[in-house]
Amino acid sequence: MHSDFLLRLRRIIPTKAPPSPTTTTTTTTTTTATTTTTTTTTTTTT
């Protein structure tokens, strides 16, 4: 389940770096019956 999330996250993040430096922040919140997980990934491409 966690590995599947990483695969989806990799698809969201561009594989090719843009000409200009950019910072991409992705925040994903997953809520289940008893657990709330918040994952924040910050990727800086120069």
C-alpha cells in the first residue's frame, strides 16, 4: 500500500526538470476509520 503511494507520487512529479528552478510541494491526507495520515513531500529541482 505504501509502495503504491510512492509509485503514484512519482507519476505526479515531473521526470524532466524545467529550464528554471522550481519547488513542488505535494500534500496528501489519507483518512481511514481509525487512522489519519498526512504526508508532505517537498521536491526542489534546480
